[in-house]
Amino acid sequence: MSRLRESLIKVQKEETLKELLKDKYHITPEDEKQRLLALLGDTIERDVDKMIREEIDAYNENTPIRKKNKKLSLFIGIINVILTILISYAVNECNC
């Protein structure tokens, strides 16, 4: 996981530099690039962490176990409504 994160950070840094410097990217000295990255380093890392969390959440949302739990929750909800109606009917019958 850390190798993936480091790779994504490296790619994101390059893309950010290309976006900021545009045509001057290839002629800008390396120390100037490092200065820009030092200013934006935390932001880039937060963005990468956010991207990784979103991907993990999207994966977890579509797993078979998650789908099974959603179906089970729906089934339990329906049974709960039916039993509530039957219990209220039985209570009313006893009170008559």
C-alpha cells in the first residue's frame, strides 16, 4: 500500500508541476521545482490520501458481502413491518 501511495504522490507531483509551469516546465531549474513542491507537498499528499480512500470506499461498496448485507437489511425491515402489523392486530383482538 505504501508503494502505491508513493507512486501516486510522485505522479501527482509531476502533474502539478506541469500544470503550474506549463511551457516552462522543461527549462525551469530543479531547485525551483523543489521549492514549489515544498510549498505544495502537504496538499498533494492529502489529495492522494483522499483518492486512495475514495477508491477503497468504492471497492467496499460493491463487494458481494456488502450487497448481501443490504439485501439482509431489507429483508429484516420487511419482516419487522409485517410482525408489527400482526402484533398490533393481535393486541386489538384481545382487547375486544
